[in-house]
Amino acid sequence: MQMQWLQKREGAHEVLVIFSGWGIGPEAFAHLTTDADILCVSDYRDLTTDLPDLSGYETRNLIAWSFGVAAYALWQQNRVDPFDRKVALCGGMCPVDRDLGILPVAMQKTIGTLSVTSFQIFLRRCYGRAVSYEPVNITALKAELLAVQARDYSRVQQNWDKAVISRADKIFPVKNLRAAWGGNATDVVETDAPHVPFNAWKTWAEVLA
């Protein structure tokens, strides 16, 4: 796991931790504003890294997106949950599953054909539009997919305050996410957005609401 402070201010009373998705960096949500400190977590080739000490903050919120949902849920199993509110976006706790996540055959095809060209197609599907080319490390991205694919999520349990499903998601089948979130979140909402849903909001407070 890699961690990057996107925003850190002296005397901040609130922290927002983002467990991001695969292959897409903070540029996807850089326009969202908040007064909170922001810590972005990515790269799920391993799930052994501890978060920094967050006990000094009065409020601690989590937003997990895409593969970040399962990554956080599995990471947290043997740790104390530090968060006051947890929101899951466009992902589930069984990320590769015939009924609850990405279809195993689709995941295997992504792994088997991964290249610079196929990754650009993936980005277009995520955003619902063409996006500018960003250099990527295909070897590292493939290793991350293999790690996600190999993990056992069958015993993962985690309570979420809200789950957001994008009706135009072309990465996670919408019907699978609807099934995945039955009874696993206090509030389940749907939005007309692609897999990268962040243009639907202007502030992080809207996402957390």
C-alpha cells in the first residue's frame, strides 16, 4: 500500500482517508474541496501497511472507491476501526465474484491482455469518455490485479454508513453491486454516473452526506 497526503493543514480537526481504485490517481477527484486533511491510499499489492496515527483528529471519515472498498474491508479485519463515517463508492467487498463483483472471466481477460493500449480503453470505460494519456507501469498494475484476484474475501465483514452505485458503471455490473449491498450498508443510493463518479459532486461533504 502507498499513502500520500493530498492536503495537510496545521491544526486541522478533521481527516478524510481515501482508499482509491486501481490505476487511477487523485486527478479523478482533485476538484472536490474540503477543509479536512486528505490522505490517499492506493496500490493493493499488499495490505500490510498501517495508517498513520489519526487519533489527534476530532473527526475521521473514510471514502473507499472501486477496489478500495474491498481493500479497506480486508485490511481492517484485524485492526481497530478508526473511522466515524464510512462511504463506499462503485465497488463491493467481493471485488471479483460472479454475483457480487466483477465477473471472474472479465478480470482474467483484463489481466491476460493488459497493455498500454488496453489500459487506455479501461480509462475510457471508467470515465465514460476519452481521457488524456498518462504513463503507467503495466507490470505493477498487473501485479496488483493478480493480488486482488488471489485474495479470499469470503469472510470479510464490514459495516458501511453509505454505499453509492453508479447506474452507468461499465466496470462493476450494476446488478451485482445491488446484490452486494443488500443489508451491508445503512444507506444505498444510486446515481447516474460512470465508474468514476466524482463529477457528480463539488465537495467531499456532498459525498459523505
